[in-house]
Amino acid sequence: MRITERWHTALLALAALSAAVDIAATLGALAGWLPFVFKPLTTLLIIAWAWPRGADSPLQQQWVRIGLALSLAGDIALLWPKQGFLPGLIAFLLAHLAYIRAFCVPLRLAAKPAPFALYAVVAALILSQLWHGVPNALRVPVLAYVVCLAGMAAQAAAWWRARIGTADESIARRAAIGGALFMISDSLLATNKFAVPLPFATLWILSTYWVAQAFIASALRRSVAPPNGP
């Protein structure tokens, strides 16, 4: 394993450790200042881990980076759950649009209709269960957000379906898994916020969220470093 590969692996391990500290502090009611450090730090470490990836597809690389940066902005906004909810929602909505653009680089939007139909049904079912608990002032932003989230997950799944049996199947599958996990994470968050409190909500919401981001970032091919050392 080259030094660059060790550093690449170390960044992901540090991100996992940072996420664990943040989740444990929140679950243990010892949050205080810790989330203000470790929540953005985790996403920053994922961004650093993702940064060298995707050199073979600069446009896709650019949009994934934009999506990660907007997600970081959303993470910071949501450190203030009440005042920051709407700004955070908007930041993540824009992040999903960036990811959709990234996933449209290898495949035009909705080129495979089936995933869009499936995610439309899933989104409608989720909204039908939560809609009564969403305040009137948030209904339009929440609806727009769910459409963008489902569209992102569907486009990632469409990319995967279009690449089955090809050399790109693995990276497309990672994007699809990331999209599905993002859908799960935000469904849990919405259920916890607008319907019923979930046990260990922070654990399930944040763990699926950061794993989703890592999968999306890993849909960019890893750059191969020249063999310049052991």
C-alpha cells in the first residue's frame, strides 16, 4: 500500500471516528460544544477523502464536490434545529440538485423511467404518513425537498441500471446505494421531527447520512497515484 493510499484510508477512518464521537455525545446527552466541532468535521473529512477522486470525469467530480460542500453548509445550519431547519433544508435541496447533475454526466436524466416511478411511490407514501405533522409554512419547502431527494436517488439508481454488466457497474451501484441511504436517513429525520420520536434517532439518522455521503463520493473513481515509493 502506497503512502497516498494509507492517507486515503486514514481520512475515511478519521471520518468514521469523528462521526462516532458526535453520535455518542448526542446520545449521551453530553452534546454541549461537541456537535459544533465533530458534525462539520466529519463531513469535512469525507470531502477531503473524496477530493482526489474523479479525475477521469472532471465535470462529475465538480458537481459531487459542490454537493458535498452544500451538505456541509446544511450540517452547520442544522446545528440550530429550529432556526436553522429551513436554511438547512434549502442547502440540502441544492446539494441534491448538484448530485442529480453529477449523475446526469454518465446518463441523461430519467433515461431509465422505472427507478423514477419506484421512488415516486416511495416518496408519496412517506409524505402521506408525515404530511399532517408538517407545519403549513414548511409544506412547500418540504415537498420541493422530497421531490429533489427522490429524483437524486432515482437518477443514481437509473445510472446503475444502465451500467449493469459493464466496467462502470461498481461505481454506479455505489451511487445508487448512497441515494437509497440518503432517502432512508431523511425519512427517519422527518418521522422523528414531524410524526413520532424515534428511539436512538440520532444514531440511525446520522449513521445512514454519512454512509450515504461516503457512497456517493465513492462513485467517483479513485485516482491512481504513480508508483513513486513503497
